[in-house]
Amino acid sequence: MRSVPIPVDTSKLTITCVKAPRPRVLNKDTGEIKTDRNGNTVFEVTVSVEDEFGRIELVKIATTGEPPIGAGDAVNAVGLLGYVWEIAGRWGISYRASALLPLREAAGV
């Protein structure tokens, strides 16, 4: 069953990169890297997300291509979508963005 993407309103969120982007590994034994349907490498970035009430969560956001951000950068998650998943009674939300840009550069986007 494929989940339906849910757009995430980032207007009231503060997103900060806490771990530099790295290629997403599909298989730790073989080192196989995840690619999108066009063959581009999928990167994952660990970020802290703070809402308007001061609650903070660490999440990983996937994006195609290496984002120009590093640890400590404020981030604009362009086109952020959440996908709810369930496997063997466990569930969670995975996140994907069309781009992850430094907030200072994203002002013109």
C-alpha cells in the first residue's frame, strides 16, 4: 500500500540542520545508495524542527541531489511532504522535500 503525501506547512516552523547531508544507504552490507527514478542520488539530512510552541523534534528529510547546507544552518524545506507508513504494526512519518536550501538563500525562492 502506497501512502498519500501530505503537504507540511513550514511557515510556523524553525528548521535547523544538525547533521550534514549524506547519501541514503539502502543496504548497509553492500553499501548500495538510494537513487530516484531518474538515477539521481537521494540524500538525507537530520534536522531539528521547532514549532511555534517551542516543541522540538529531530527528523530526517530526504531530497534528491546534495543540498548546499551544513550543520548549524537555518533551512528552508521547499515542497516538504510527509508520508505516513506502517510495517508490522509499527508506524511513522517519513519526510521528503523538493529542495533543502539555506534560509538566507531561500528568501528569493
